Amino acid sequence: MRTFFLTCEFPHDACGEYYRRGKISNIKSHKNSNIKSNENYQTNIPHIFSAGDVRRGQSLIVWAISEGREAAYNVDRYLMGSSNLPMKDGGDLPIK
């Protein structure tokens, strides 16, 4: 296992959080302020991903954990070109 550090401008941990419009320039969000992202959890800005409450809205912790794991897999694949992280078998609740 390799360890490395990334520099970023806006790290964000979500604990019942919501996106405050305008905080990240040009990021697209739904009318309810949830950040829009594709099936890989990537937003309209190529190197920014979203998951959990900020993507789906306030929900159960199990959905935040599930989305966090899926987002981690996709971030790893984005940065490294592939990922060995586990991925769930599919199925999810629709985004509000």
C-alpha cells in the first residue's frame, strides 16, 4: 500500500451537510441545493466529486457510507487509472 498526500483548496467532510450555493464556482446543483453528479459521483467540474448528504440530501447514514465507498472507488480510479477498492453489486435509491 502506498501513502501519498494531495493538496486541495476546499476539503469537505459531510455530517448532515448541505451545499451552500456559490461556495464552489460554477458547480451545478439541483433546485434543492444538492450537488449534481454523474454515475461516477463526479460533478460537472472534472476533479470534484460529491457523495452522501451533499449529493443526495439528508438521508440515512447507511446511504452516506455506501455513497462514500462508491465515491472513493471512483476517485481512486480517476487518480490512479484503476482501483482495487471493493464496489457494491449495484442498486441504489434514486437521487431526489
